[in-house]
Amino acid sequence: MRNTRQLLRKTALGEEKADIVIQNGTLVNVITRELQDNIDVAIKNNHIAFIGKADHLIDNKTKVIDAKDKYIAPGLMDGHMHVESTMLTVTEFSKAALLKGTTSIFMDPHEIANVLGTEGVRLMHEEGKNTPLRVFTTFPSCVPATNGLEDAGSELTAEDIEEGLTWDGVVGLGEVMNFPGVVYDDPKMIDEIEATIAKNKTVTGHFPDGTPEMLQAYIASGVDSCHETVTREQGLEKARLGMHIQIREGSAWHDVKEVIKVITEDEIDSTNISLVTDDVYPQTLMEKGHLNHVVRRAIEEGVDPVEAIQLGTINTARYYHLDKELGSITPGKLADIILIDDLNEMEPSTVIANGQVVVVNHELVASYTPASYPESVKQTVNIQRPLTPTDFSLTTKKEEFVEVNGIKVIENSARTEKMIAKLPVVNGVVQMDMEQDIVQLACIDRHHQSGDISLGFVQGFSLKKGAVASTVAHDSHNLLVMGTNQEDMAFAANELAKTGGGMIAVLDGRVLAHVSMPIAGLMSDQPLEAVVDQVQQLERAWKELGSP
């Protein structure tokens, strides 16, 4: 770095010429929260060398980019996300993210960790190093997510996490979901947090609900962020206690509208607030974008555009103690830069990542090494034997009717309600009740070949025929099957086992749609467009089966 800083000094003075000069743009200054007109930005190697009028840094080898009538902004930084939720490899996701102006992500690969343990985390972490996207990792903290309630594919110990924290590019501890464990002194959770703090790294949080006393005990433990804030009141409470608020806008969670009011109405200082996606599905990436969509939503809700960009750049860098290198367009920083025609639209036309032009006129020009995963990672649906319809028979000694506890789904919510229903019994087998919109649900161990199957009932999907199944089943990612008849349920489960996992919809023993996810049963090995096409087919198949 000493030599780099010397080179940047010489470039600023004109003793060296710039590699790239962006000319005549309006600089989005996230340090002073202002727009500066008619500014040039000079890049040497992969760093910013000079800001102002840079004519003295141009020679015949300098690449000049005309930014007249454009805004020059820092590359966007997503401070909390799970790449697995995109259904893509890190490589394929990075292509979509860069096109939308995201140049850095902080991923928590706890989904693959629940299937493959440290090996899965390492595979994604190392893959991230081979993309133009800057991929940081927060090492998963809660694997398995629920001890004793369900079998996951692996377990990460405090020792595993302490070792993972030494990897280059691991910047902290992944979201600490077991907040009761933290509050009530679970030794494993406390050891993980203390190991992270000892390495001067960031402990990221997850506190959806609890008493004020629990919240303050959680913060006092060293966990100092939360992306689970869904109300203005929660946001204000956490912000006042010094917690970094990560306002989330993903595919299933839409929290910006409510939580952003702490800025637009309560007018609190936004320095300790940032924007994140958490979970983004492939259709959202293609149709709405990535973090640029979240920034755009903040602007739509009344946040000043420059402040909204701060929420997606410098604030994130500061939270992870990386603002000396990233998050702003200032001398000496790494050159992650986007050019935007309209701040309200937040659609970048040019993207520079680590000093390299990777997007030109909305087209990706970066070169990529294809992602490579070992075959063992694609063989993770390990059921004991092929399933039969009778495996889904829930038996009882009752003769005519039985009262069951079930799950009631809530439209557009990840939360559910308890449902109690009276169901008929035929020949000792509890029956579904289509008139009550109650169908059968099964969770099948796909990690240990134990043969374990949990059977239950669910209400609210409006399924009228066929069956659906998935190996994406947060957080243990076993094989879930739901259906209106046991023959199709068995067929759906067996098909996913044969193909390595994914999501499927079947009817009368034939496949209507299949999203193939052979990598850990969580991610596709196909490009974004192919995955989106498969997901759209699956959506149509669900509707054909009756579910709106």
C-alpha cells in the first residue's frame, strides 16, 4: 500500500497520468451530502487519484469517459444479503448485481452452511474472490438455526466460526438469529460474539421482537445491527440505543415504506442507518433491480436522493469499518463508481468496479470465469429410499374425526398462525379437507438418510389438485412437500431427490414445472435468464394447481 499511496500522490500532482478520467459529471458527494457540478474523477490502477479538473492527467493512453449530464456516485454496497436466495451462484448473481450498480455485498451464506457446513461457506467465499463484484462474508452464526426441533445438514461450532473469522474477506459474524440465546447467556453464542469482537470485526444482528430489557441486553452483548425492523417505532427505539438500523427491501419483505419514517418524519440523523436487500428472488433482480431498487424506494418515500445514496454506500462502509477504503469518491479510495442519468431512477449506465469498467451503456462487458462446484455438492438430497404414497399417511386410533393442530399461512407474510381443525378419519388415516382449504404437508430428512418424516396439515394455499415440493426450506433446508393427494406428493419428492433438489410442481404423475437447483439443493447452475424462466413456469404451475 505504501507504493500505491506514492503512485496516487504522483498522479494527483500530474507526475503520472491517469488510467481513466471521468469528465464533466455531477459528483454525488456522500461525505458532505451535496452535489458538485462539472467535476472530473481520475483513476490510477484501482484507486481514485484526483477529483476536480483533471486535464493535466490525460494523455493518449488515458481512457476518457464523458459524464456530461450524468451523476458520478459511489458503487452501491448491500450490507446484508443471502446470495442463495437469488437461486444463483455467486458468479451469476454478481453479473446481475453489477448491472444494477451494486459493487460490494456483505453476504451471510448461512443457507448453504445448514446443508454443507464450513465447506459450503468456503466454496461461496472463494467463488466471490473470482468475480468483479466485491464480495465480503459474514461467517454464519446460527447453524443449525433451531437446536432439537429439526435436523440440519451440518453444525458450526464456536471453534469453526473462530477459524472462519481468520479468512481473508470475512468481515464479521453473520446475523445472530438466536437472540434469546444471547440474552440468556448461551455459551456457544457468547463465545462466537466474543471471538468476533476480539478480532475487531462486526457482529451483525437479528432482533425481530422482544422486551425492551431483552433488546438492551442483546445490544450490550456486542450485537449492534438489525435488519428485522418492520415498524417506525421499532426503528426509533433501536436507533436511540445506538443500534445500526438496516432497512430492508427484498422480494418478500417491504420495510422501507414504514421504517424510513424515522428519517422523513422523525428526522433523526441517518448516519447509523443503511439499506439492505436480505433476500432477493431472481425475478426481482431482473424486473426491479438490486440495491438500486432499495435506494429508489427510499427516494420515493421522500428521502433526499443524495441522502438515500449515503444509506447505500458510505453508511454501510462505516458500519463495517471499511470507510477508509470504500463508500465514497474521495482521493485514495478504491475506484467503485457508477454513472447515473437520473438520481430518482437509479439506473446506472456505466459501472466501474475496482478500477475496471465492467458495464457500458447498460451492458455487462466484464469477463468471467465460470463457477465450478464439485459433484459432491450436487448430491445433497439423500433420502433413505424412494418414497411411496403410504409414507404420507398420518394414522390415528380415532374412528371418524380427529382434532389436529396445523399451520395457517398469512398472505404476503413469512409469519404463520396456529390452526385447529376437525378432520375426517378413513380406515385409520387422517384425511385432508379441501372444503376447509386444508391439505397435507410433510417435512422429510434429506441430509442423513434417516427416513424421518414429519406429517402435518396446512390451510390457506388454495391448492385444488396436484402437489408441490422444495428443498429450499429455511433454515434447515430439508425436503418439504405439500399436496392434495399422496400419489403426487410421493412423485414430487422422488423427482427432486433424483435431480439434486430445487422446486417442483406436479399433477397426476407428471411434472408441470421444475426449478432445478443442484448446488446444495439451493442454487441453480444456470444463468439468471434461465432461472427466471423456470421460476415463471413454476408460478404458472402453482396457479394451474389452484393457488393464486
